[in-house]
Amino acid sequence: MKPFWQTSKFRENLAGYLFILPNFTGYLVFILLPILFSLYLVFVDWEYLKGFAGIEWVGLDNFKALPHDPKFIKALQNNTIFTLVSVPASIILGLLLAVILNKYVFFKQTLRTLIFLPYVSSLVGVSVIWSIMYRASNGPINQFLHAIGIQNTPGWLSSPKSALIAIIIMSVWVTIGYAMVIYLAGLQGISKDLYEASEIDGASNVRQFFQITVPMLTPTTFLITITLIIWSFQVFGPVAVMTQGGPIDSTMVLSYHIFLLAFRFYKMGYAAAVSWVLFAIIFIITLIQWQSQKRWQQHF
């Protein structure tokens, strides 16, 4: 009888494991180990410039400091406002565009590509272009507003009152294309018989939209909502390029706050604590959405 390492089954299994070894190694080194190390960092105070010798165990002190950190509170508030405004706006506008492109326009593929293009473009490049457009003195947006008779134009990125609104507008413009493409795919799965039957019953287009299209697209809406919420709580590029969290922390968000704590103030432990709080927020919201989706499916 041959030893097990000489059997064909062992060789096939070995070949399979060797094929997945590079991917598994990359996951272990670049994902799993950093996650576990960041979980350890939440319980320590560490300035990484001092090396591992500078690690000091502080227990739960990092979490206890969060409620007393005004920048963390401000970042959490801004992130909440950003999510509550940008996600519904992207979903509603993306759905309307999807319905219009699906029924009422020509050159659907060309228009779909043009609308989707900002989502796949470089976010840094898009942010730079919008920064130029938002210039208070000579930006194209304010020049247009002046041309139509509006004299007191917003300061946009230079004003604490309008900076967050400006980033929200840009972010919605970027994510509309994503929502639209996913909704277009969902619309293809709705049976035309439902619309034909409703037309026989005398239902208007508006009634068809709210009583057929919207309910049938609920699973699609759930997917888009989850992905956009995660994206909105992780927003970093537009803030880093356009405002750096200012003016007066009016656009400070959690991801940029984490970046400043870790790589400008070298508070790696505290930054890890904020990042795990961010993970907990996204995880809880996802669970709530998931349970709501399951209940809706059971109800219908």
C-alpha cells in the first residue's frame, strides 16, 4: 500500500492548496493580521515613531476618551448628516434616471455610460475639478448664479455653512450613476405582464411606479442602500482633497479624523479605537437593514 503522500488524491489536494496559497498569503498578511493588530491597538497608547518599545497598555482609556473628544463628536455628526442626505438623494435620483432611461429616451447605452462615468473615474481628479468649480470668486458655478441674477452666492468650500453641502452635492453626482445602473438591472427583472395588467385596470404611470416598480425593486434598493451607506461612512477622498476637514471642522468626517490621528498626531491606539467604532456603526446599520429586508420578504 502506497503512503498517503504518494496517492493521486493527495497530489490533487496539494496542487489545489498550492494554487490558493498566494491568495491566502496575501489575505493573511495584508488583511487578517492588520485587522487583528488594530484590535490590539485599541487597548494601547502607541506613537509608532518610537517603535514597538513605545507601546503602553491603557485598557479601555481610548474608548472612554471618545465622548469627550469634540472632534470625534463633530466628525460623527457630519458623517451622519452626510449619510442621511447623500444616500436617499442618490437612491431617488438614480431610480428616476433608471426609469426614464428604461422607457422614455433614445441612445440609452450612451447616456448610461455618461452618467455612470463619474463613479468609475478617479475620485481625486473629480474632487479637484469640483474644487475649481466651487471657487467663490471665479468658479463656474458662482459665475452662472451671478449671470441669472443671484448676487449673494455661497462661499461653498470656503464657508462653514456650505462646505459640507458642497461635498454632498459632489458625492451625490458621483454615486447617482452606480444607483442608476443597478436599478436598470433590477427593472429588467420585473415582468411586463404586471404593467400590461395594470394598464387594463386603468392605472396611470405614476400609480404603476409606486405600486409596481418601487415594491418590486425593494431587494435592489436594499443592496444599493447598504453599499452607499458603507461608502458614505468611509468617505475620505473628497474631504482630503477639497477641504481637509475644514473650514472649522465643518467637513470633518470619521475616516479623515482617523487619518489625522494616526499619521499627523501619531496616536495609533486612539485612531484604532475610532476606526473600530466606525466599523461597529456600519455593522449595526447593515444588520438593521438586513433584518428589515427579511421581514419585508416574509410579509410579502
